[in-house]
Amino acid sequence: MKYLKIVLGKGPGGLGYPMNYQSEIGDFAIDHLYYNENDEPRLLLVIPDRSYNVDMIRTSVTELTETEARALGDLHDPNIEKITNEAVVKRIEIKSNLGRTLTPDEEKALDQNDPALGFGWKKGLSDRITEEIQIEISHL
């Protein structure tokens, strides 16, 4: 995997991308992260090795290491707990407030790492990078 950090300009029409950004860089990205650095907009792209071209590097585009990309992901796009089924969560809340015992399925729903609907995780960039690397390795 290659990780490209792009400095985006600000203008009256919104963000300013490098010339020919979409066709020469953006179309090859399999993941991305917008973030601010010193009040300036940045874009981090994840590009598979097979799609990378050295011509993607330009004045406003630099290559980062995997460690640097993961650090940016951890800072700006961490894993976040999310509700995966609001009805289940409400039922658990009501039963808990009433002092009723939860069923085994309801207890499983409280575990963010269990696939049972209730609570789960929104994967952050670092975890998505790990998944993409595993996919790329499986295609070798």
C-alpha cells in the first residue's frame, strides 16, 4: 500500500485539488481521510501498490509511511462505538430500568465485538488499512 498526503487549497469554490487530481490520483484510492493540519485542509489517500504511479507525487502531494498514515488515522478517524440496532438498545435500556433480567441474546448485543445487533464499532482508518492490506496480500 501507498499513502499519499495531499495539501488542499481553500478557495471561494471550496477545496482546491492538484491538477488532474481525480483521473491521475483520486480514481485509484481505495480509502481516504479528510482532516485539518494547522487549519489547512489535508487529504490522506490509501492507494494499492498495483495502482501506484510515481507521477502521483507532486508539489502538494507527498508519500507517507504506513506508520505515519496509521498515526493520522488514529488521531483523526479512530474506532468509534456505534449503535447497530436502536430497537434492541432501547429494549435493553427499558428492561434494565425496570430491573428485569436480560436474555442471553440481549447480553450479547451489549458486546461491541460480537456480531449480534445492538452495539458495534465504526472502524477507523487504521483498522481499514489492516483490512485492505490483508485483501491485497490475498490477491498476490
